[in-house]
Amino acid sequence: MHYFDNIGWHSYAEIRYSTYYELVFEFYSTFTFLPNRIASNYTPGVVSFLLLGQLFEQSLADFNYSIGFVTDVTDQSFLTSLREIPVDFDADVAYAALTHLPNARFNAKQTKG
């Protein structure tokens, strides 16, 4: 849970209501974020995931709005809160810092439990 706490998704990871386990599992296990494709907040296909076997591809702005992270994607505070990802970004270093596991290596195909 450290990972979800550190990225602000704790409430989305610790669902306390009746859900369809398979649907939630499908979403989390197929979620893909492609930061290198971002030309703007509205670049299509930066975020993708499957639900009921159907592929969904969205821009970062559309995904943030759809999931409820923001209510207005044209709001200046939302637009200025997005940061450019540095060219020397290392997913392993970030993942280790977020999970508090110094030897952790990020693997998008592996469960994070």
C-alpha cells in the first residue's frame, strides 16, 4: 500500500464498497501510462487499460477527469500542476522510493501487492 499512499491513490486502492473484483483487477493489471508520448495534456492514448476486455485509451486530462482526480480539466491549477518528466527519469529509482523498498525494481507486468 505504500506505493498507492505515495502517489495519492490510497482511496482508490483500498475500496471498502461492494465491487467486482475481476473488473478492478483487470483495470489495475492492464493499466498503462506512456509518459514519453505526451505532447500535451490532451494527447490521446497516453493512458490505456482494459475493462470487460475492451481497450480504452485516453489523454491524461480525460483520464484524470474520468477517474475523479479533477472536476475541471481546463482549471489553471490543474494545468500547471502537471510536470514534465525528465529525460533521465529512472522508473526503478522512483518505484523504490515510492514503495520504501530500496532493492525494488519496477516491472509493469508484475503485481505490486
